[in-house]
Amino acid sequence: MDTKLILREVLPADYARLATLASRLWHAAYDDIPEIGSAQVGYMLEKFQSVPALTEQVSAHGYTYYFVECGGKIAGYTGVKEEEDALFLSKLYLDPAFIGKGIGQKTLACVRMIAENLRLARIYLTVNKHNKRAIAAYERFGFARTEEAASDIGGGFVMDDYIYTYDL
């Protein structure tokens, strides 16, 4: 497999495509985790990854989304937000067909380059406590668990996360 990786910025015309991709990838990532499940995934997608939510995040809150392209195919996507001294890695999802091929690690290296180019001191992210595959990938890259956070997101759902940090 050609593993040349490109991050291509998601433009407003691509938001519907991104929302569709997010739906497929989030259900693949979370439906089988009993502590999350399909109902919470659907709620979170509408709240955080619908076209209106993406529009709001980018236009009003400074988020940037990228398609992760590998070998000319969309392998997933990532989203970041520049903050005062850190880059918030908000999203990183890969198509199951691309998992286990080093693409996640290459994507994290690209995110690190974004943070370095912005002269930020660190990258941080939140990850669901039960998402063992993602936790292992972040730790393999060098992220360290620094905190825990539980957030009521409405609809009777809670995001129960670890916060991981990568110092530059």
C-alpha cells in the first residue's frame, strides 16, 4: 500500500462529505464499546459533526479540519484548534481499512508539525476511557495521560475521557 500521507484542509463545500465520513467512522469506532453505543454516537454526531456544527466550529471557534489522504484515498480525518500555548487535537478518526498501517502515527506526526509551525508548547487531546485502541496509539506516539474529565453533553449522555498531552 502506498502510505504517502497528505492532510488536505476541509473547505465549507466539503462539510457534508466530512459529516458523512464522520458518521461512518464514529459508528465503526464506538458502536461496539458498551459504555458508549450507537445511541450516544448518533447524538454526538448531530451535536459535534453535523454540517451546522462543523460550520460553527470553523467559523466561530477557530477549528481546522483536514481529510487524511493516503495513496489518493481518504483514509480518515483530523481536526485541530490553535489555543494560546497549545494545539487541541479535537478529532482523529481513520477508516477501519487503514488502521494498523502506521497512518495514525503519520497523521500524529503531521499534527505535531502543525503545532511546531505555530510555535506552540504542546498538543493535547481527550479520548474516551474505553477506547483502548486509540489510547494505545496516542501512548505509542508519546502522549502522556495527565487528567480525567467527565462532561455532560446533554441528552442524558456523558463523555468520560482521559486528557493526554504531548510536550513539544
